[in-house]
Amino acid sequence: MECTYKKNAIKSQLEKLQSGWQPPALPEHIPQGDMPGDRISIGAEHIRKAQIIFRELCGKLPQVLEMCRVEKAVIAICGGSGVGKSEIASLLAFYFNTAGIGSYILSGDNYPRRIPMYNDAERLHMFRESGLRAMIQEECYTEERFSILQKLQGEEKDADKAYIENYPWLSVYQKGGREGLECYLGTPEEINFSEVEHIVWQFKQGVEKIWLKRMGRNDTQLWFQQVDFSEIGLLFIEWTHGNSDFYQGVDIPVLLNSTPEETLTHRKQRSRDGKTDSAFTSLVLEIELEELKQQAKKAKIILSKEGELWSYEQYKENMREKEEMSYGD
């Protein structure tokens, strides 16, 4: 069933917002994404960045909506894990809702093929098996080295580069493990992109009620909820993989830039998992951010950690400088 959302209702509201928008006062709690158990902690920096992005969106949305059969747009808020996507998406949806433009926040973290516990295990298994296969291929695998490796695995230190100095062969294991992990993270093997794409398609076709998945952290926390989109004009997808090439339909990808170190610090604050300081977790974050770099050219809005708007050329230059400084250290 098609929605009854009035044609040009959003564009007329956007015209008013562009002529002089003043940020509304924030209540103690605002609606957030639909990921069960997720926690957000909004600070001054989130508010400042959200207001910058809000004004940019008000300028870009009219052209997007002009091309839509039904006046609906999809905005992806992407960036490294823990960079502040949830907080900023929540603020943006609050600002638009307050301005009379119905908005909904969909969390992409509801759409992996496995619940977090099993997905974390699959990631680790992929890394370790790929590492062992690389050692076999390079003919540096021995029973003695496997005994050492098994001890490192038991202590969750097999991804730690510091141990290469004592065990040079470990570099083969870690390189092979990383390559195997890169073939899994953020791909259709890990994530059901087709399901997200179908939701986006339904939304942009004007379907009024859509079934959305909810995923917690254990076997019993998996269910579906029907959401009414009849009065929703903007769908925000807050997701590390929101700008991925593996699904279509996003109108305005927004990239929040960060480094692995910044991402890890924020992730600890939000207590996303119990092993955030492990070398393996750091490796996962590095790979995620490398994927984000590859996708950055598609972003319509890029915001630096400091809250500066960057063109793609500026983004590349700044990332190049950070890499040079990192190599220098």
C-alpha cells in the first residue's frame, strides 16, 4: 500500500528551515536507533557536528526529493565503529521530527547473518584458519610452532604484532589471517545486505508498514516488529557499512571520519563488547576503516573528527597526511 505522505510537504518545510533554522532545546531523552540494548551518550561535540550536518542536509535534500516518485529520502550515517553515528543520527532525526519532517532511524547492526556472539566467533575463526593455511602455503608450519601459536591463541595474543620480534614466522600467520578476515568483514558473507536493500526499496516505494528485524546478543533476542512509515519522509541508516557497495538506495551517504585509536576509545566508553582492547579487535577496526576509505568517494557529506566539512579531495589529502605521520612515528 502506498503512503499518503503529502507531495512536496518535505520540500516546503526545508525551504523554511533554510531561511533561518534555530536548534531546538534538547529534552533529557530523545528517540534513538532501533538496535536493542544500544546506549547513546550525547555530548557537546555530537550536537555541534549534528547541527553542521543538519544544515548541509537541508541544502541537499530538495534536489534529491525532486527526483523521487514518492517524497522520501534515505540518508546513511556511516563511519568507524563507535565514532558517534548513533548519537548524531538520533540528533538529526530529532531536529527533523521537531521541524515537522517525519524521520526514523534504522540500525544496520540488526542485519548480520549471525547474532553478535556467533559473528564474533566466526570472525576469529576466519582469522585463525586463514593464518594457519598461510603458514602451510609458505611452508613454515611445524608442530612446535603450532604449540606456541596455540598458547598465544589461548591468551588472545595471536593477532598482536609485538610477538613477531620473538616469533618471525608469526608475520605469515597474521598476514594470512588479515587477508582471510578482509574477505569476510563487511561482505554479504557477514551481512544480509539484500534485506536492508529491500527495506530501502519498500520505503522509497511508499509502503506504509514494513517489518524490521531486531537483534540482541543471544539466541532468544531475535524478532520482527512492524513499523508504520506512513508519516515518515526521511529514513536514517546508522551503520558502519551504510555506504557499502553491496546494497543500493541510499541518497545521501554521510561519512564521519575517525582513526582506529579514536574509534577504539569511543567503543570502550559505550561498552560495546568485553574485549575492546584486544589486538584482534584493533585489527577488525583497522579493516573496517580501510573499507570506509575505499567507499569515501561516494559520500555526499564528509565531516572530520574536528567537525570540518571536507570535499573528497580534502579527505584524501588529510588521510594521506595522517598516514605519513603514523609511519614517521
